[in-house]
Amino acid sequence: MALGFSALAAQAQVAVIVNSKSPTASMTADQVATIFLGKSNVLPSGAAAAATDLPDGSPVRDQFYSKVTGKQGPQVKAAWSRLVFSGKATPPKELASAAEVKKFVAANPDAIGYIEKSAVDGSVKVVLSVD
């Protein structure tokens, strides 16, 4: 049963979200990837992005990185290790759950994160849907 649930969770639609009042209306997968891989820390609006991650090993996190960046968990970790070691970037803030990511994004005008699309409500705005 747990295996079936994991397979279903891995297939859930993922929504990249920003604050509901953000001037950013939509983003491409490439724009999102540059933020979550530390190549840029700026939203399309010009504001500094406060990126948030789900916990390592989360099926939604794995799906997000695979579909948006084309990288798997170990590749993402390795990329961030190099950036942090060189002092070039700070990784996204890891939060414990989708509810915490949504709460953080709703409370911070320059935040960006990702959650299952089914968890989206009026407190956040979807800028990219990932199938």
C-alpha cells in the first residue's frame, strides 16, 4: 500500500508558487531552474528570490527537480555543495512540509516554492505547472 501511495505521489502535478501579491505572473521552467540551481537569485519582477525546498527524499521534490532542472537528487546536492563551498550562492530554505512552504510563500512577497497543485489555495499564485 505504501509503495502504491509513493507511486501516486510521484505522479502528482507540481505547482511552482509565488506570493499572491507578487507581480510575477508566470515563469518558464528555465527561469525556475536557474533560481533552484543557484545560477540566479532574481525573480522576473527583479526582486531577490527567497526560494524554499521540500525535504530531501520527498517525492514531490524529486519530481520537481527531475522535470524542471533535468537533474536527480544527488546531482542537485553536488551542484549546491560546490556553490556553497565557493561562497557563490545560498541553497533554498528547506521546510518540513508543503503546508510550511505554502505558509512561507504566502507570508513573504519575494518567496518562491513548489507544492502539489492540489494544495494550492488563494494565499499563493501558480507561476508554473509541472506535470
